[in-house]
Amino acid sequence: MNFVNKLKATVVAALLLGTPTLGSSAMAQVAPPAQQGQVQQNFSDAELQQFADANNRLMGIQQKGEQAMMNILQEEKISVDKFNELAQAHQQQKLNEVQATPEEMAAFNKAAQRMIELQPTMQKEVEAAIQKDGLSMQKYEQIMMAYRQDPALQQRVAEMMQQE
């Protein structure tokens, strides 16, 4: 199973189940979508370093979560592609339109349930990783909103993350 398929499965599972999973960047999916209005842009170097450090920790949590989800799929004997197909159909409320054997449906349901059960633990790990150096969840989310909108801030944070 290659990395793209792993990532695809993890992303679909995260979308389906709400599991805090991080996409192509460590920060891609932790904070809620940016809200309308003015986004704070003036963060101290210390706050940005806390943000960068938190995101370095979040990458490890992401990898651990991806591996746990892949293990579940393997244990439930459902392929990544079939899981993705069923997960997407579930999201679109078209699960009854997908061609799947009763065994595949049972494996999907069991795998999805097990992934849902991972969510509280993963959420606690994410929050602990963010708050470890004193950064509040609110401040993290403010920086995340600015990060998503400001390429210069993205570059600055990337440089800080590489210094670790």
C-alpha cells in the first residue's frame, strides 16, 4: 500500500469521522475554517515559535493516527479503495447505491466505528501538543487563520519549523 493510498484513506476517514487529521501540511486541518472579518496578523516571535513547535508535534500525532487507521483497515480486511468508496457514499448519503458485499459493508461499519472511537484520544493528544508550551487553543486558531491567508507568515512559520 503506497503513501498516496494511505493518505487518501486517512483523509476520507477524517472527513467521514471528524478525526483530527493533518493533510499535506501539519497545520492543514486542525483549526476550524477561517471566519469572516479581520484576522489578527501581529503575533510575537515567541507565539509563532510556539505555533511552529506545536505543529512539529502534531506531525507525529498525524503519523500515529494514520498508522492506527491503516491497521484498522487491515484488521477489518477492507481495502483502502473500498473503504474510500463506501466512506464517500456515506458522506453523500448514497451508501445504499454502492455495490458492496455484506462482508464489505460489515467491515466498513466496524472499521468506521473503531476509527470514531479513536477520535477522543486523538483530540486530547492534539490539544496537549498545542498547549504544551503555553499556547492556548484560541491563540493557535488565531495564528492558523492568519497562516492560511498570509504567504509571508507561512514562510516564516515553515522556517521556524525547520529549525527544530
